[in-house]
Amino acid sequence: MSTTTTATTTTKLWGGGRSPFNVEYGKLMMWYFLMSDALTFGAFLISYGTIRFSTNGWPDPNKVFKSYPFAAEGVNAPLVFVSIMTFILIISSVTMVLAVQAGKDMKKKAVAINLILTIIGGLAFLSCQAWEWNHLHNEGAWWGMNPFPNADGTASSTNFTNYFFTITGFHGFHVFSGVIINIIMLIMTLTDQFEKRGHYLMIEKAGLYWHFVDLVWVFVFTCFYLI
Amino acid sequence: MSHTAIHEDHSAEVKKEVVRVTIILSVLTIIELALGFFMMGIDAPGTRLLIKGIIVILMLSKAFYIVAYFMHLKHEVRNLIMTICVPLCLFFWFITAFLYDGNSFRNLRNTYDPHYKEQSTIKVEKKELKHEEKKEEAPVDTQRRTD
């Protein structure tokens, strides 16, 4: 029985007149865009890994990222601030899922509330990152400048900071554009554009992008802060 | 009327799934962080490598939950899943090849470039010399590049 149903749906899917992927054009293209973006981030992270594997020493992330806002000078709290950043991004991803679901249910108010929460989460993440960049810059770290010695006490090259600022910067730029997209979605929701169209499909595409940003952070967080 | 009832039902189901996935993601993150803290006190390279391997597996499972449930890919048509996932299998080869290459480059330099090897064993002075250290670093780096 189940095989026959699959067979009929397959013929229907490839019978023409509709997308064989069973999604609308924009969503499919968003998926393709995200796939290419995944390759870009993958290239960055693999390049980072290659350089790290090809050098004898590397700075210890726990000695580099050990402070948080309003902390006393010389505080030693590794992983604390970055775990807050990670949770902010996960929670903002959850509110985005809820916004997409509310859009499917045609609940305008719920969509708006969840989008606002997502935007707040995104801005909070960006503020955290701005603080961290500023803090590291004050310690003398920037592109081409690395004050942190390797974990074994030997002199380090600038590879560590170059990769850190390039990759988190690229990710931060994605978060920034995600926030802009979400703000546009919020304006369109509040001005009833989606109600007039009769569907909130655009929110789904913005949601895909936002989840991708969260997904990339999972990898960046692990590669730079944990291992 | 019955249509709305089914719709409401589906919506509640989705919300339940979202809560479940959120809890899973949080727990995985907490385990990752706990392993990260645990790793700070360990010096044995073998054990560190093992913990790093576990962290990478946890990272991949987090990625799976985000893509499958938040991005809804698990509930899409098989064609779409394959179109997205199959090209990304290239990463298996990319990661293996490039990391192997990086490692091989390090071994070659350590074997055939005594100057590089010697440079990478010189300890730098601690914090007091922070500013001088910064100035010194630039020439060291250019030297390395010309090698």
C-alpha cells in the first residue's frame, strides 16, 4: 500500500506543472544559496584547519578569550562569555521557528512578536561580538597583530588573529544582514503585506537564512573556542 | 471546521517538536562546554584528542538538529534533501585532504628546515615585555616568510 502511494506521488511530482521538490521557487533558491554559502564558510574553516595543522604551535583559546564585559582587570573566566553568545543565538533561532510557524497559522501578532524577539537576539549577539572585538583590539590583537604566545610558550605567528577576525567577521556580517532581513520582514508583517498576499512564505525564507547563521556559529564556536 | 481543528493540532505538534529540539540543542551545548572546561586541566595529547573528537561529534549532531528540524529539511521531499546533502559530501574529501596536507607540510618543514624548527622552539618572555614582544614579532614573521 505504502509503495503504491509513493509511486503515485512520484509520478505526480515529476509529471510537470509543479516543482518536483514540492517547494516554491524562492525557497529552493534560498536552499541553493545557503549551500554555496556553506561551501564558502567551509573553505574558510578548512583553510584555518590546514594552517593550524601545518604550524608547530598555536595559542590556547582559553588564555585568549577569558574575559567578559564589566569584568575586573585580569579576570580568568574562559568560555563564559562565548557560551552566553551561543545561547543567545540558539534562542533567537527558536523564536524564528516560532515566527515561521505563526506565519503558517496566519497569526499576524504572533509573527510580529517572535520576529521582534529574533531581532533583539540578533542585536544582542552583535553587541557581544562588538565588545569582544573591541576588547581583543585593546589587548593588541588585530589583523596582522598577535600579542598571544602559543600554548607551549613559543612565539606565535599572526595566523591566529587573522583567521579569528576574518571568520568571525564574516559570520558577524551574516548576522548583521540577517537582522536587516528580519527587520524588513517585520515591517512587511506590520504593514499587512503578507495578509494581502494571503501567505507568510517570505518569513520561511528569512527563517532559513537565520537558521543558517546559527548553524555556522555552531562550527565557528567549536573551531575557535573549544578545540 | 474540521480543517481548522486539524491545523491547530498540527501547530501544537510542531511546537512540541520545537521545544524538544531546543532542549536537545541546549543539552548538547552544555555537554560541549563541560568537556571544554574539563579539557583545560588535561595535558596528555591523546586524551585531549579524544575529547576534541567527542566535541566534533556533538557539533555535527547539533548541526543535524538545526538543519533537520529548524530548517525543516527532514520534512521536505526526498529529492530536495538529496539535492542539498549530496553536494556537501564533498566536505569529507576537502577536510581529509587539506588537513592531511597541512600536517604533511609541518612534518616536511620540521625534517628539512632546521631554522624553522629552531625558531618554533624559542620561548617568548612573559607579559612584562608585551610591547617589545610586539615589535620583535614583525621581523620574526617576515623572516619566516622568506624561508
